[in-house]
Amino acid sequence: MPTPPSKNPFPDFDVSLLETNLGLTVQERLLAHDAALEVVLELRRVGEMLREEQKTIIPSKKREFEQNP
């Protein structure tokens, strides 16, 4: 007996997150968006700080290597 077709046209795609989000009110979705945006902006800020630190660390390591080959 063949298996019945799946209700989900994309069986490898988990639709539970979509269903959960669609169950939220507009205000709840906006709050979740704001929270996610805060995380993204903080990660970007930290990444920029680390890149600036590397600019000062890398040249000093390069000089150290050139002096002690």
C-alpha cells in the first residue's frame, strides 16, 4: 500500500516556526523583531570592536616576527 501524500509540500521544511509566529499578535511579532534586532546590532558592534583590536594587534605581531625570524 503506497504512503499517503504529505500535507506539507516541503517535507524537509519545518513549518512549526511559521505556525508559531502566525499565532502571535502583531505587537508580539514586533517585540520579537525588536529583540532580534538588538542582538544583531550588538553582534555587529562587538565584531567591529574585535576588528579594530586586530588592526592594532596584527602589526605588532608582524614586527615581532620580523625581528625574530
